[in-house]
Amino acid sequence: MSDRVAVRAWLAGLQESLAEAIERADGGARFNRDRWERLDGGGGESRVLKDGALIEQGGVNFSEVSGTSLPASATHERPALAGRPFSAMGVSLVLHPRNPHVPTTHLNLRFFIAEPAGSEPVWWFGGGFDLTPYYPVHEDVLHWHRTARDACSGIPGSYGKYKAWCDRYFFLPHRNETRGVGGLFFDDLNAPSFEACFGFARKVGEAFAQAWLPIADRRRKTPFGERERAFQLLRRGRYVEFNLVHDRGTLFGLQTGGRTESILMSLPPLVRWEYGWTPAPGSPEDTLYREYLRPRDWLGEA
């Protein structure tokens, strides 16, 4: 038996705690709060921070929506639920730092309930977090994945499973490259029990700040110039490509008539594309392409 009231309270609290932690880390800028309602049922609160010392633009959103027809993008393992009445709630975070040496990052945690015809409601959790560096530092990548592994300690084998799923999911097939260095991704999680699944989702949500904030603090004062900034904007273009072409969360929001401004909060404020760009051999940019934009067993190699 699921407890949607408890899940909602935790997700709302997670939004609050993450926003407070990011404001403290930024040291100046504050989140603008924008509450909204959805005509077909539900609503949420978008919090967006702009022009900070650390964060150029980022957001932490909470949403709770319901509808009469679940889009196919909502569940991978249960296609028979598509078209059924549903309710969904979640927290989504995307941070685009100012300094190219601080990685972009993403967190999403969500809870769905669908109502199949003639049977009990079906619930599941999904989400995870991933890291998108432009000038990666190996010790930062190891810290990220160690924290992800620790968040999975309660379910044997889950780190390897969800790390591999993240590598597969955050992949741009038209570029033949991963979006970044991965992390965790899980979906359709509803076994062995509601309590176990909810506990796992909480551990993932609570691990995010431990994973990203130390990296941001170490790299935020690294000097950079026009070259690094131009490369950051180019790589942000890949981020846009993934979110608009492949991301199921974006598709779900648009297909269910969600609030467009909140759905597209994930996009960076500035971005560029350049025809036929390739990194100079042996350059730091080349290192990213050769050594980091592919699935790797980071902790096994270490």
C-alpha cells in the first residue's frame, strides 16, 4: 500500500532543503518562487535562481499533476498503463554554473500512481542524478560515484544496475557520446515494498548535495578565459539536444500539458553551436571526449 501523502511531504521538504543549500553555496543570489496551477489538475512551485556568484542559472521545481490519460513516456516497463488515469509528483533540479570548471548537474525524483481498469492502483518511483563536466577532474568523478554507490548501500547490486542504466539513458545516439560521466538512473521501482522503494528514493535525494556541493566548492575559483567559456557554451548545446530530443521527463511534461516555463527550466541561459567543431588533439577538450564521454567503471578502475 502506497502513502502518497508521505511522499508529497518528503518531496516538498526536499525542494526546500536543496534550495536552501544552493543559496548558501552561491553566497548571494536567491531563488525566485513561482507557484502555478494546471487546468487539468494539480500544480506546483518553480524556484529559479539567476546571475549568482556560483550559479549562472538553475532551478529546483516541485510539481504534482493528475490526468485521465497517462502518456507512454511515463513508464518504460508498463506500456499497458498508457492511457489510464494517473497522478504524478516529483522534484526536478538542474544547475548551470558560471565557471566552466564546475560541472552542470541534474537531479530528478518522481512518484507515479496509475489506475488500471478493474484492478488496484499501480505505483512506482523513478529518478536519479547525473554529472556533466566540461573540464573534468578525475578525483571529482570518483567522489561523485562513491557518493552514488553509498546511496545504494541498502539494496545489494543497485549501484551497478542503476549506474549502467544511467549510462544508457543519458546517451546521445546521434553524437555517439554520453551526456557526461553518469551517476544513477532508475525507473518503474515498486519492489520489494513501498517502504523499501521510498527509503531508496530518500537516500538518493539526500545524497545529491553531498555529491555535488564539494565539487562545486573546489572548482568555483579555478581561473578561466574566453576559450573555456566558449567550450562550455558548445557543450551546453549537447545538453539542450538531449533534453529536447530524448529526455522522457521533458516529453512527459509537454505531453500532459504541463507548464512550459517550468518544464524548460532545465535549459541553460546561454548556449552555442558550431558546425563541424572538433577538439584539438591533446587539448583539455580532447581529454573530455576521449576519456570521459563514454561509459566507464569508474570505481572499479580506481
